Amino acid sequence: MKITLQEITICELVKNYADNAEQGVVGYGGKLDIRPPYQREFIYKESQRDAVIDTVAQNFPLNVMYWAVRKDRTYEVLDGQQRTLSICQFVDDIFSVTCFHIKEKRTFWNLAEDERERILDYKLQVYFCEGEDSEKLAWFRRINIAGEKLTPQELRNAVFHGSWLADAKRYFSKNNCVAYHLANKYVSGSPIRQEYLETAIDWIVSEHHCGSDAIEKYMSQHKDDKDALDIWTYFQRVIAWIQEVFPNYRKEMKGLDWGGLYNHFKDDAALTQQSAVQARETQIKTLMMDDDVTKKSGIYQYVLTGDERCLNIRTFTETMKRSAYEKQSGVCPHCKQSFAIDKMEGDHITPWSQNGKTITENCQMLCKECNRRKAGN
């Protein structure tokens, strides 16, 4: 990993500055990608923005910035985007501030000539970072510790920049993007913080890949693809499958691992039969009204897998367990041996799956070994 510290004047930074809206923001003679297309929008508050300009005007040091060096020797802002935009927008006369001990707000071109020169001559400390993708990602994670922190996916975007990512952002990475309009009821997070894109990649890789670096491997593999149509098509299929299998929307459906469920059950044609859809809806309604089900969002996975662990079935209270323990005189009804209460566990006499409720009358105390054995049957 090659990391070089350089001094860049504000005059150099703002040269050929242009905000092309959805096409991105550039500076540094057109060589610096300040905000790549469809990446996070400006999020500094006015007070933060003004503080940047005041710091520069007083010739106080700003925190160092980090630029990623691309293969074509152009650059992309990794850390310092909001400070960079604040400076460029001020010099471009977008807003006014109070600086140089003058009480009234002034735009850049309303400053005295010597004041403008002081700002343009200000030197920014910039680290230029270049290396292999894995090296850059590790370094970027290390320096992402202050300010408006980057999300994990924003860090990946800085490393795996290419034609595939540029096209993927078109679908997933802007407020009111097509992915948001299609799936905001089912997907958590913010498009501009790249969380929709991260979700889409996580879903598509979950069928064939595992491990904490699965998303990075996928992005590296597809980095130079001409477009991201495959992942956009896949994403649409997942949402269409959700709406077919679970046509009645509830708020508990937001943020679930729909990609994982789709990958596992997409070929089960029986799930989409009308009779199956109606029976599943009846089951969901019943479970939603069941006080013993404490994790309502887990109902959707449960009705597909039958795994009760998804539901977090309500456990017996300490009072219920003590009542059952005293009634049994500390004897496990399975192995007929006596145990201290802390060596026993509450168990449903009639299982929850057979409509047994979590009430005192349905509680028995089993020794831990018997309870584990019963759970495994």
C-alpha cells in the first residue's frame, strides 16, 4: 500500500469545480471525483459547513483528507467529502458566512481581495492512497474513525470503483431511486448511504458465497463488467417473489433477509399456489395474535421453515418455574431424580406447537439433561 502526504491549495482544489447533479461533482482540474454519481448527497449541517470556512479563514488546520488514486491516475475523495464540498461551494458563491472577524455574512466574492487570496492559498493536507484492492479496503477502514463516518458499503465503493459500480449506483444509490420505489417496504436503510446496494449484493451472494468478505469478492469479480443489469434483475425477482408468496403486507416484513429466503425457496412452486397463499395468511394472522410469539418479524421465516427459534417463544417467568418446582418437590418427572432449582429448566407440558400456552398450568421443571434430550427429539 503506497500512501503519500501532499499539500493541495484550495486554489488547486477548486479549479474546474463543477456540480453536475446526478452526474457527480468534480474538482482539482477535473481530475478529482468529489462525489461520484448517485453517491451520498451532502449531509453537513449549516453550522458544520460554516465552521469549515471559519477554520480556513483563521488559518487553523483542518483534519487530513484521503483521496483514492485510480488506475487512470484520477482521484476519488474517500474521506473529507463534506469539507471539500463546503470549500468548493463557498468559493463558488453558493452560500455566505461570517469570517475574518466581520459580523455580517459575506459570500466569497464579497470578501476583500487579500482575504480571498488567503483562502485560496490555504494548504490542505491530503493523503494519496494507492495499492491493491484488499490493501486499500483495509487502510480505508482504519482511517474511517471520525467525522461523518462512511458506511461499510461506502468504503467498498471507494475500493471497487469501476463500470459495474457506476451502473449499480444508478439503480440503488440515490434518494427516490428505482430500487427505493420498488422495495422500500421490505428493505431497511438509506439508498444514499449505499445500504440498498449492500443489501442487494448480500442477497445475491448468499446463495453461493459465505464469509465476511463475500460482498468484497463479488464486487472485485464484477468490477469491470459493463453494467449491473444482473443484480438489478435479481433484486426485482426477489421483490416479485415476496409479493407473490406474502401478498398482504405488514410492517414486520421490513428488513428481513428476503434474499436468503428467496434463494432457498424460489423453486418451490407449491408456495405460490392460491390455496397455499391463503393457508399461510391464516397461519400468519394466528401467530400475530399469539402473545407467546415475542418476535413477530420471525413469523415469515417460521411459516416457510417451521423453525420455532425464529419466533422467540415466550419463556416461563421465575414465579411460574418456582411454582412448578415446588409442586414437583424438585423431582424431574422424566428421570425421577431430585435437583436444585438452578439445575432445572422450565418446559411446556403441551408443546407450544400443539397450542400449549406459556402459563403456570402448562409448566413443568425438567433437569437440564432431560430437557435437552426432549428438545432434540
